[in-house]
Amino acid sequence: MKRLQGNGWVLGAGLGVLMALAGCAKHEMAADAGAAPAEALQSPEGAFLAYEHTLQLRLPGKDIAPRVKAVTEACQSAKFGDCAVLNVSQQAGDTPSGSVQVRIAPKGVEPLIALASDNGELTTRNTQAEDLAQQVAETQLTQARLKNEHERLVEYQQRRDLAVADLLTISQRLSEIEAGLEQANRASAQQHRRIDTQLVTINLESTSSQRNRSEIGRALGDFGEIFTTSLAYVIRFIAGVLPVAIIGGFVLWLGRVWWRRRRNKRAAKP
């Protein structure tokens, strides 16, 4: 009996050690997974998702213009893959700000964001996807229908027994179909461009400390203007009230004189 208890104790201890080792291994795997860089989001195979990313970054004011330039040049040089700059804006002054909007291949999204947020603070990041499956399906159906109609009309146009009026009608319809196909092809290209690339909008603003200093600086700079404006209001107020005060004081003085004379006359009567 004692031997069985001893064996059970050894077995329990062994299981405890194994569980501890497994827990440590699991913790190390979780730590490694947390340290891994974020993977690029891509539309799964068979899906038609158009991803858009919007970021809000805070940087020292002096770094905003160079950062906008660096992000723009990285996109134009295809440093992180196919990329097109859609919009660039900058605002100078006490609190500089900037914005860059690009359309880039999925694999370049995270490297571009890392470049933009280097030594900065990422305050907001929003990622959303629009499902274009229905639009893609409708465009494909339109293309197939127009191509089939175009082929039938071309075959019919080759008949030798066609009247001139029918031939003109077919030619006009073929022109309309070709215009519709061109429009459908442009829509399809735009849809696949939105699926194959992702829209990234990066907004950069000055740090909160710089904004606070800027507010104090603007307040001090506006001190003279505020003081003169307030003084002008006071002068206008005095100019408006002074005539009323003078006339009111004069009327009050006359009233008091009249009241004293009347009182004196009553006192002089026997």
C-alpha cells in the first residue's frame, strides 16, 4: 500500500513538472506571437473586399513636413510595392499638420505605416472593408451580356440579304454595345484596383505640448489687440453713458433745490 502511494506521489509530481513545462512553452509561444509584426490584410480568395485604413499620428511640429515628404517619396518610388499618391496636404504655422493619402499594395501597408509613425504617437487607427462582391458580379454579368449580343449582331451583320436600313440599325446598336462594354471594363478595372490595392489615409498633427505652447503664444501675441479692443469698448460705453449721467445729475440737482426751497417756505410760515 505504501509502495502504491509512493508511486502515485512520484507520478503526480511528474505530471506537475510536465504541466509547468508546457505552460512555460505556451507562454514563450504567446510572447513570440505578440512580438511578430502585424500581417497585411488581404481580400481572401473568392471574396471581393476593398480595405481602407485611416490613421491619426502625433509628431513634433518640426518633423511633420519631412515625414510627409518621406512617405510621399516612399510611395512614388514604390519602396514598399506598387503605390500611387492620391492626395498630399500640409499646413504651416505654430501647429503644423499634414495629410497623405495613397493607394498601395497590401504588403506595403504596414511598412508604410511604420515609416509614417516612426518616433511618433499613433492615437487612432481605423480599418474597414467594403464588400464589392455584388458590384463585381453585376459588372461581370453586364460584360457577358454585351459580349454575347455583340457577337450575335456581328454574325447577323455578315448576312448578304440584309436591307440597308437593317444594316444601319445593327451598326448603331453595335456602337452602343461597344460604348457599354468600354464603360463596364472601366468599372471592372476600378473595382479590381480597389480590391488588389488598399487605401491608406495618414493624418499628422503636432503633439499636445506644442499645441498648448502655441495657444499660450497666440494668447500673448493677441494681448495687445485684446487690451485695446476692450479699452475701446469701455470708452464707447463711457461716451454713451456720460451724457445721460450729466443730464440725470442736473435734473436731480434741480429737484433737490426745488425741494429745499419748498421746505424752507413751509418752515417760515407761522
